[in-house]
Amino acid sequence: MTDRHVGSEPEARPDLDPAVRPSSTDAQADPAEPQFRYVEEFVRHQLSASLGGLRGMLEAALPFVGFTLAWVGTRQLYPALGAALGVALALVAARLVQRQSVKYVAQAIVPTAIAAVVASRTGRAEDIFLPGILYNGVLGVVSLVTIAIRRPLVGFVIGAAIQDPTGWIRDRGLVRMTSKLTAVLAVPYLTRLVVQLPLYFAGQVVWLGVAKVALGWPLLIAALAVIGVLLSRGRTPMEDSALAGRVGPPPA
């Protein structure tokens, strides 16, 4: 067993909860704030945090649900745009009332606002979906390119979390792991592009709305399930990776 005793730091005991380690600065550390023992645990946590969980994914889809329903009911562009923006603002208000961060809602309201501007300029309802289609296409292509050059996109999520954007690149194990995860996440991006682009060119607004929702969070949840399986197979000790000494308790 690797000796991790440093100075007066208490040695980790096997009878403790495996997710918790004593702190060198606070022997009575809150057990609700566990240390990550394995690289896979940390990667899983960071991916979940970056997506905002199930609520964050739903918030990204709801403005376009509002647009589609309003379009079906009125066949008028501006009422449908108003419905989309109204839903987005309601989501912001709900977060503010609950005194929660609005950063995940921003992931919905910013694309919605951009899409609304594009559609209002062109006067074509299908153009509200164009920014999202292009966004998914770009992300899909970028994901594949970063895998090819051994700088997988998911690795930069990890780098941002440890405040070292490129340090993880020196760890071949992390590069292999994040390459697989990036490939899994690229599948929803490219699927949305392949399905939605023909619908856009055909001007199928209702079917674009259906595809937006059906290929949104359900497809992402499926990808995350695959990622969960991949990460559950590995037990890479934190001290054996480039993340050693860089990762503390998960944020509250």
C-alpha cells in the first residue's frame, strides 16, 4: 500500500467511508464533502456539473417546446417567438426565486435569443432552429478533430476544473479515457445534424420541433448512460494520474 503519510497528516484508515479522507487542515472535515478516490469519479462529476443535470437539460429544450406549440396553434412567427422567449424568461425567474445560479438557464436563453433574432430577420419560422443545427454540427466535427489530434474535447472540461487547461494531456490514460467519452458525446451532435438539416431545408417546422425535443435530452441521457458504463469499469487511483494533488472535494 502506498504510504501517503505527510508530516502530521493522519493516515487514511480502511474503516472509514471509502469516499472520505481526513484533511490535513481539518481532522473534523464534513463527511458530506468527500474526496475523489478515483479519476473516473471525478470525470463523472465534472461532466454532470457541466451539463447542469436533468433540470439543465430540460431547461435547454423547453423554450423550443413553447415555440413549436405556439406555431402549431397560430402558424404565426412572432407569437411563436414570444412563446419561446417567454418560457426562457420564466425559467430564469424560477431560478432567481429559488436563489439558484442562472448559468444553466443561460445555456437555454442565449441560444433562444440568438435563434429568435435570426428568425425575426429572415421571417422564416424554420430559421429559429438553424443556430442549434449549426451548433451541433460544429461541435460534432470539433469533437472528431480533437480526438484525431489527441486533444479530446472532454479533456478540456477536466482541465478547466483543475485550472490547468493542458496539464491532463501529459497523462496517456486520461487522453485515452477522454477520447472515448468525447466520441460518445459526438454521436448526439452528429445525429441531430443528420436528422434536422433535411427537415430544415424542407421547411418542416413542426417536425423540426419534434426532432429538437426527441433528439435533445433523451439522446443526451442515453449518451451519459453509456459514459456511466465506461467510467464504472475503471478504477484509476487519483495519485496515479496527472490529477494527483490537483483535485479537492466536489463543489457544493
